[in-house]
Amino acid sequence: MKFKFFDSIFSALSAIGPNTSDLAIDLGTANTLVLVLGKGIVIREPSVVARHRKTKQVLAIGREAKKMLGKTPPLIEALRPLQHGVIADFDAAQAMLEKYIAVTTIKQSIIPFWKRPRVIVGIPAGVTEVERRAVWEAALEAGAREAFIIEEPMAAAIGAGLAIERPQGVFIVDIGGGTTEIAVISLGGIVLNKSIRIAGDEMDNSIVSFLRLKYSLLTGESSAEEVKIAVGSGHIEKNERQTVVRGRDLESGLPKSQRVTSVEIREALSPVINKIIDSIAETVEETPPELLSDVMEQGIILAGGGALIEGIDKAISESVKIPVRIADDPLTCVVRGAAEVLGNKELLNKVKVTGGLR
């Protein structure tokens, strides 16, 4: 299968060099990150695949494919292989993984089996055994020598530098694109876990609905995501921001530009953020008292892209009455944590949920 390699891939190739290395992959609904052990993160690409509808030939993957969303002719489809954190299209997901593994190992097809990389993939904790196995098989089919699966909240906690093996409670919230992972961890295991399919994508949909109802403005999810990043917030700000969004006027059918403020977008996002807060509160209520006292002292840790929404930490803290802090570089917590696990055999045996050869 041939792929059109774009600029970021060539830069990744030059950074990696000729040797095969083990890989950690954060296979997200919105974005996929690949970290080569010993070399760092070499790929950050949207989880989007463009292919021919009839022949199923893959035409583009990543940023190039995302540019095609909503713009394709009838014979081409641009899709997300993952929905709500799980594989919705196995062939597309395999093609995406195959490309990234091939890029990071260089001409993977001519590398003997024993030199192919070991791969660890982070997935939501709430997936079924069938969904978990689908990810594992996709990694093996894509060219991994061995594939391991780790739950995202565990990987995020490790990537955030939290002491997950100690006898103390660690409360992690990973707000991704398709799911929000809420977990209480102690002694290297997940004591409580709640995985809800409400996250960044739901926020984008809420913005689309808000603009349609208030301004009769029809926009796509990509435009809504740009608005969320530009002026999205979860708490009242001292200096409110504004941006311009462009779309189609539903009444006239003509192009229309509309200025929106962070106050309006906060109103659009509040139902989704409130649902996330409600799930966090429910998990807090179920947490054993001994662990809750640790959480009160250390606070709730936020990871994932949703943690970057302005003021969301304040909104959560005010609602559940527990300090909340954002992890360093929350977007990469999962992939960094997965890499740390893959490089530590003892830790890998303790926290992996699926792994090994076929």
C-alpha cells in the first residue's frame, strides 16, 4: 500500500535515523501521537483517513486527510477510524497504524520480524474486551512484533508524574476528543473508573448547534473546533475574548461571518462541561474515605486536550470542592506515560491489560 507522505513525516524520518525503536501510541479519537523510545514524540496527526469509496485505496492520512473533511467528491470519503475512543472502521485504523509504524521504522516491510518494534497503545478504560482486542490486532497487523494495551487514565497518570504505585489515592481526569476518562488509582491499579462518551467532540457539536439556533449560521465541526480553541472557556474570565466564525446563513443560503464572544461560547459549552463535572462528582462520592483524603490533599489532575479549555479547572474545583490542577503538557500525558511503561518491564507486567504476541 502506498501513501502520500507529507512534510511532517519527512521531518520525523530525519529525526529518527535508520534503527528500529519501540513505539508508544496514543490512539485518540481526534489525534494520534507516536513516541519513539529514546527519541521523543515524532508524530502528532489528526486521526483522519481519506480513501476511495469503491476501491478502498487510502489517499491521505492525518493533516492532509483532515483538510478533506466536508470537502470530498462522492467517490472519496474522509473519516475518523475511531469513534468515542474505539475502532469504528478496522481497515482504516489499521492503515493509519501501518503508516505510522512504517514511518518510524523506515521500510518496515524489509525489516525481519525480530527487529520490528514493540508497540504499546493507550485506549479508554471503559471499552469492551472485543474493542480492546480490535486495537491489539490492528497494531499487530500494522507490523508490530509485540503489542500491548494500556488504559488511558493509567497512562495519563504515569505521564503526569504521579506516584501510582504508592498506597495513596490519585484522581486523574483525561478529557480527550471522544471520551472523558475519570479514575482513582492506588497501588498500581485502578480502584474506580468512569468512562463517559462526552468530551471534545460533544463540545464541538454544542457550538455548531448554538450558532445554528442563535444566529442561523451553519458551520462545520472543524470551524467549531477552531472557535472552541480560540474563545472556549468553562469559567468567567476577567478579560472576555472574541473571534469571527464563518459559515452559511440558513435563511439566505449565502456566506455569512459572525462575531462571537467567549461568554456566548461558554454558554454553548456549559451543558457538556456540566455533564463531565457531574461524572467527576459521582466518582468522588464513590471514592473510599481513605483514598479521598489523599485526593483532597493532592487534588484532581486534569489531562487531555479538554484540560486546555480556559477556566475548566476552576469550574470543576468550585463544583466538587477539591483543588484541581492541570498536568504539565496535558496533550502528551498518555503517550509519555505509555512510553515509560513500555521501557519498564516490571511496570508493564503490572499495568498492561492486553499484550504480547498473537
